Amino acid sequence: MIPPSFEYHRPSSVEEAVGLLSSLGSEAKILAGGHSLLPMMKLRFAEPEHLVDINRIPELKGVRVVGDNIIIGAMTSENAVIADPVLNEKVPLLPEAAKLIADPQVRNRGTIGGDIAHGDPANDHPALALACDAIMTIAGPNGTRQVPASEFFLGTYWTALEETDILTEITVKAFPQGAGYAYKKLKRKTGDWATAACAVVVALSGGSVSHIRITLTNLGPTALRAHDAESVLMGQSVNDDLIRQAAAKAMEICDPAEDLRGDAEYKTAMAGQMVQRAINEALAKVS
Amino acid sequence: MNAPVKTPEERKAELQGMGDSRLRKEDARFIQGKGQYCDDIKLPGMLHMDIVRSPVAHGRIKKINKDPAMAIPGVHAVLTADDLKPLNLHWMPTLAGDVAAVLADEKVHFQMQEVAIVIADDRYIAADAVEAVEVEYEELSVVIDPYKALEPDAPVLREDLAGKTEGAHGPRDHHNHIFTWEAGDKSAADDAFANAPVTVSQHMHYPRVHPCPLETCGCVASFDPVKGELTTWMTSQAPHVVRTVVSMLSGVPESKVRIISPDIGGGFGNKVGVYPGYVCAIVSSIVLGRPVKWSEDRMENISTTAFARDYHMDGHLAATEDGKILGLKVDVVADHGAFDACADPTKFPAGLFHICSGSYDIPAAHCSVKGVYTNKAPGGVAYRCSFRVTEAVYLIERMVDVLAQKLDMDKAEIRRKNFIRKEQFPYTSAFGFEYDSGDYHTALEKVLDAVDYDALRAEQEQKRSDPNCPTLMGIGLVTFTEIVGAGPSKICDILGVGMFDSCEIRIHPTGSAIARMGTITQGQGHQTTYAQIIASELGIPSEVIQVEEGDTSTAPYGLGTYGSRSTPVAGAAIAMAARKIHAKAKKIAAHLLEVAEGDLDWEIDRFKVRGNDEQFKTMADIAWAAYNQPPEGLEPGLEAVHYYDPPNFTYPFGIYLCVVDIDKGTGESSIRRFYALDDCGTRINPMIIDGQIHGGLTEGFAVAMGQQMPFDEQGNLMGNTLMDYFLPTAVETPTWETDYTVTPSPHHPIGAKGVAESPHVGSIPTFTSAVVDAFSHLGVTHIDMPHTAYRIWKKLKEEGVQL
């Protein structure tokens, strides 16, 4: 549990950080909260020669509102997400779901951007980003660009980020008026990743579903959006039977890896359970 | 103005003696981060050791190349079995009469086995050097299943034992067979079964688990080449025995070996044994003449230092049609791993497993335990229990439930019918144990009333009849008897040393005191509770009594702390040492008051002249006198030592009831209620007892609901981190309700029986009883642990239960 030696760099601006990544090349890794990277280094599964610590770059932290956009700095910690008044009012799914991530110590250092940029399908923010139609802002050697969450997650530990890129911001919009939301996460214990988890955002208009997002955590090589499950409910007046149908559709896209949490059959079944429970809870919150 | 005269009640309260919930003396330093653990020890010139471990579970070592590691600046040594051979330290004796490799000698027998050590200037260099040591293995067939290990053509695991047909505990009939140990009367048991109208059988596996103390194992060994003295700080639950073993292995006279157990962050049996890491650190310090530190990491701890359990059990009960048990038979296949390193009293290779007749009056009983080698790490320690008592209690409590189910009897009713009755104590069981005292019926009724058992059963009935109910409700009941306080030296020894324990008390001239003990606290709160015993015995306030343990150069010899033996054995030694002082104090008091001893009465903190409350001497007065004006013919000073050899074990008991609600959709269990009544005899500190019970129940919850060390067919231990190995946090831990009755031990000086392990031993089968009860209407009689959501979900599916 002792990492090999490495060089430590602590840039004070995004520009400086991108410059370091460009000059150090593929042996450099960004250190955000460190709760995925450092355990891997201690186990010597990851042996980067350079760590670029972006914790001291002030502009990467905090939540601000610009017009319709709610912009979350990538280095905003989970605890800061939980406490943020704007997110609690406008995108309450994010703070509520963040409470289910790991434990208080991890949430104190772990960041929303690190959780997303790691590309681990077991992390919670990718599915939440899909459910919130988030836009990722990426700084690289050629300036900044924006990538929607739906195009960001490419595979396990594989995202739209290049080696010399830094995820700087996550932009979301306020939920539709009166929308309900839920994140149901089945886990073995505090601190564990999800055996299966589901995020739902739903809004009704005249009793029928006018907006719906159903996304899944740790049930495939990336976070998944269950489009067919959404289609089952869209425009409908929801009942138990439709919810079961939606869950069945969501289960069809699951391709989870077997591990000590369970085999694929169990995890897929649990996906169905989480989808049903998340839809019910989200509907109960619709106002 | 004279100070107001205190009432006897006020004086008694000021002592904070037995029965007082005084706050723990230990906590001030722990909650401020001021504990001194092994890893806090830093000595000038100290080097660091790390261990090269085997990636394969069974293999022949073809070649070890140390050169790349030795080439790293700051590396002092790389040692293998070949380097230890000239010292004859490449193998070491185990507590169970076997030998264990210190460093793998030609073969590795389990994954993560110690193959080589490196000594370096710091921990980082040591870790780099471990990675640089090149070891070539030829992989051999792996045996994980103990039943397969006993097949005729199973791979030979222990080539060092080739041709050895006699083991430490009798004949070996197969190359992977360690021992077969029996207790009870087989023919009487067979007769009982032959004539019984009803018999039931159940196979069950008690999974391999790990005690997983928060602090892992480690040591700092410091050999002074000038003085020829070896001092070692070590995470040990038994420092005195370790000193004896180290002296025997190293040849350093025992008088020049000093073992110090500093603050210990939990033991739970994990810190009883002597591990290769300790031996290698000590050897390295002797060879290099510098202090050497070894601290294992979490994965090393879970993977290699002392697992617990792993018993495959077949239980059988014979009974009458109305549920009176006539006979018990048990057959166990015990997976001991690669070396038999179980920590048990020498004569008992299956510990005290033959307490498996439990709280019941069973006329005929027999058990047989077969120990087997497999390609897993050695161990088999008593994880928060007396030796194999957890397995025994699990077996009998499950079997009584199975019998009740077969007879369609309520599980409380069948227990009432079979309990040893209060008037039968002292009661000799079919296995020969003499149960000292108990009152099971009273305790059971108290629990059933407290939870309104009939209402719970009615609720369960109602839920079962509602197909839309999202949960299955189960009620678990366990009525266990423990056996602790090992033990009488006529039958209990460790490496030939009788399992007594000891106490030395010195009263200082100004009336404060120090007590030194052969035990060692690891969280039990000895520094708090031991002082309370002395306070009550001698009338000295607890606050001015220091308790010291763990340093073999200052403490009297004792066998250490495990198996709930501290209060039953060392606690008795305290009382007896105090009574020696009390007797001398009485002589001094008589001298000072110029009366005969027979004219004195003891009252709380003083001797008074009978019939005259004004004429008295307090223990403080007497202490002063002991150092300046002792009676003629009496030695000065006021101190005593007592070595207590218990006449019998003690037999704490408890009645536990658990209500579980199982989510039909996910298999998750919610422990709605857990009611634990414990009878540990005389209660010294109720707050600490509650803490012990909460801790034991939480560890029991962990074992029953999640802990497990799963292996794949190649012998890889899957899940040796705390991500997978279940240590519940406050979030998962149920709310505990505690209760008690008091049935003092008749043979113990203060009537105390020990309590720390009862909640672990008793709670585990309670959870299983509750989970199985949730399925019992479907005909399910048993479900093996751990009761994880995944495993329960599979059971729900198998039984066709759907949300």
C-alpha cells in the first residue's frame, strides 16, 4: 500500500495546468480529490510519474448562475454540492444523490469533476449528468470546447477527454417547474459503489409525462440512459403497469460485470427494482 | 470547622467501585489521538521491513533473485528461507502442535504467503524493494475445498509431513488430514438415535471470516548487541507467552527478552498468535543490530494473519414427538488452511467445541471434528469468542430451530422444554462440562415479555397472508450458553504453560495504588474496571488506582486477554491479591486501634471497632502505617501478588431476539429490532458492559450479514480490502436494546463470568434464525451465512417469492 515515487506539480491556473499536461505527456495524471487515483497508486495499479494537482486553482471551484445556466466548477467537492443553495433549489437531484456517494470523509475531498472525468461506470455523477442533460466544458491546449454528457462517456475509463485536457465546468439547467426526481442506489454498505442505481427526473403536464430522464449507474461499460424506458412513459398517464414496462425496457440495456456484488442476472434485476422505485419516488415529488 | 461526616452511601459512591458506570480512563487519550500504538514507536536508527508474498496459492519456488532489490540504495538485506535455515528459524512451532513456515521453504502453500523479507532505510524503499525481488514459481494444483482435500488423489499439500502418520492429536489417515478429535459418548448417542421417534439432520457451513481489528498487526524489534537484550513492542494479546516463545526460538534468555504490548487497536483473536512478520523483524534486528519495524497493511492482515471459523458442520438431533431432545451428534470438517496454527488450549484441537450441547439438558451426545489442510492461510482463532464456542453455539441453536420446525413447535416453547433447569445447577453436560450456574427460564420469559412475542408472531402471520406485503418478516431467537475463562490448568495450557492469570497490587504510603496484570486490554477498558474491583475490595477510590499491563518486565506472568478470560481469571486474581492485602491491613488496623482483629468490622473503606463508629482506621491510614509503624513481627509495606488458577470455567448466558424484514425485491434485510439479554454474573461497570455488548452485537451482525473470505478455484482470495470485506459503519448498524439478569458464578471470587464475547457468540445464530424464520413457512430449514442481499435474493428467487 505504498506508491512508487512521483513528481508533484501544483499549478495555480487552468492555463498552467494544461501547459504542464502538454509538456509532461502521457506519464502525467491530474490529481483532483484523489479518491480513485491514490488508492490505485497505493496498489501500484497506476504508477504515474507526474501528478498535476489542480486543487489550488480557485476558478475550478463553486457554483455560479449565468443566465439560464448553472455552472458547477469541476473541483467543487461533493460536500459543497450537497450544501449549495442554488443546486438545492434548481437541480435538487444533484445534492440529494451526492449524499449517497461514499462517506463524509470522501465527500469532503472528492469532486464532481473527478467523479465524471474518471470515466468509471460505478461512479454516480455520470448517470446524474445524463439525467440533468449536463454540458461538459473542457480546457485543452487549443482552447475550450463543450461536449454534452450524452457524447462524453465513451467506455470504461474512457471519456471525451484527451490526455492534455482538463474538465473545468459542468453546466446544467434548472429542472422543469414542479419536476420530481430521485436517485435510488442499492449498495452493500456505506462507502461502496452501487450494485445498481437509477436516476429519474420527471415532469407532468395535465397528468401526463412531459419530461422524463431515466439513467443507470454501474450497469454497463458506461453510465446508461434508458431511452426506451423513457419512451414507455413519455406522454402517458403513469400507472404501475407502465412503470413495470419501463423497468423491463431499462433492464434490456443492462450489461453489468459480475463481481462480489452479484452476477449479471442479479444486477440486472436490481436495475429493474431501482428503476421502479426511482420512478415512484420521483412521481411522489412532482408538485 | 469540621468537614461534614459523610454517610456510608456517599463514601461508597466516592470509591466508584463495582457496579459504578464510571467513565473509561482510557478514552481521554484515545479521543485526543494520544494513544501509543506499535506504529507510533519510532526509535533512533530504526529500519523498516516489508514482505515479498506469493501471488499463487500452491507452487514450488524455482528461483529467487534478490539482486535487483539489493541494488536499490537504502536496502540493507533481503532474506529468504535459505537465510533462516542456519538459525533453524525457517519453520516455527505453532500453538496447535504443528509447524508453520516462517518464510516459504521450497514451496508456497497459500496466496500471499511470506516468501522473503526486505529491510530498508524507510518504508518506501522497502516497498520498492519488495517489487524488485524476482521469484519464479512452478504452479501446483490447488485445493480449496476441505472435502476434496481428503479425496485419495488430492494433491499433497504438506510435503514436509511425508510419512508422518502421527500428528499432535493422534493418527493421521490421509496426507491432508491433521487430526480427528472426538468428545462425548458415541455409543450412548447412537443408542439415543436408534430408539428416537424423531430425528433431524442439517448441514451447515460456518464461513471463513476474519477478526479484522482496526489496527493491523506489527512490531518494533530492538536488539541491543552490547547488553544482549531484546526489546520488542508488539501487537500481542499475550505478551508473556510471546516472551517465552521468543526466548525458546532465539536462544536469548527469557530474562533478557522484553515484550511490550502498547495500546492495541482491537484484537478479537487476531493478535494471539506469533506471525512470520514478528519472527523476521526480531531476527533482522538481532542480525543487523538495529531496531526494525514491521507493520502489515490491511490486505496483508485480512489475507494472512489468522482467520476464524471455516467449519463445515453436520448436526443431528434425536427427540420425542413432543420435542424433548434425547441425543445430539455432530460431525465437523474443519478447514485449517496450510498449517495448523489454531490458537486453542493444547489438549483441545477443536477448542471448547464440545460445549455444543448448549443450554439444554441432553442426555446423550457425541461430536467429532476432523481438521484438514487446504491452500489457504493458517489461523482458526477465536474471533471474539472462547475457543470454537461460536461454532458450537451456532450449531446447537440452529439444530434446535430445525427440530422445532420439524415438530411444528414454537422455537420458544421447544427451548423451555429442553432448558437445563435452575435447580439442576451445577449441571454436568453429556460432554462432561460442569455448568456453574444459570437461570434460563426466567431470562427467556423476560425477553418474550419485553418484545411481546405473541404480538410479533401474530403480525408475522398477518403479513404472510398478505400477498402484496413487500417484505418477509422473520423472528430469530437464540438462548445460548458460553464457556469462558480458560482455564483450569489441569486441563488448559498453552505450550505447556497453565492458563492461570495474575495480579500484583501495591498500596503506596499515601493510600493510592498500582495494579499490574498478566492480561492486556485491547479496548475492553481494563484500566477502568480492574480498578473498580480493587476499590470495592480495599476501599481505595478507583481514581487513584493505576492499572498497568502489557510490559513483561514489570507485569507478573499471565496468559493474556482472549476468550473472555480477563475478568473470569485475572479479575479473580485481583480480588484474591486484594484480599491478601485486606488481611494484612486488618492486622495493622488492629494494632493501630489496639484491639484484637476479631473486634474489627470492615465497612466500605475502613476497619471499625465493632459497636463504635468513632473508632476506625481507613485504608489510607493503614497504608501510611504500613510504611512507618507496622506491628512488631509484620513486614513493612502493603502489597501482594496472586496467581489465580480457576477451578472451573464460567458459563455466561443470554437470550437474544431479532426481528428482520426482508425486502422481497432486493433481498435486503432490515433489522427492525434486536433485544439482547445477557447474564454475565456480577456486573462491574454497567456502562462498559453495554459498550461491550454493542460492540459484540455489531461484530456479530457483520459476520452474519456480510463477512466472508471467498476464494476462487485457483486459491485467490477475492475481497481482501474493506471495500469488499464487510465492516459495518454506524449507518448499517442496527439499534440494540440490552437487558440483563444476574446469576453470579458460585466459584468466582466476585461472581463475575465475562461478557465481551457473549454478544458475538449469541447474536450470529440469532440473525440466521431470523432470516430462516422469514422463509420457514416455505419449508426452508437453514440458510448459510453471510445473509447478504445478493444471497437472500437468490433464495427468494429459488423459493418463487416475488414482489
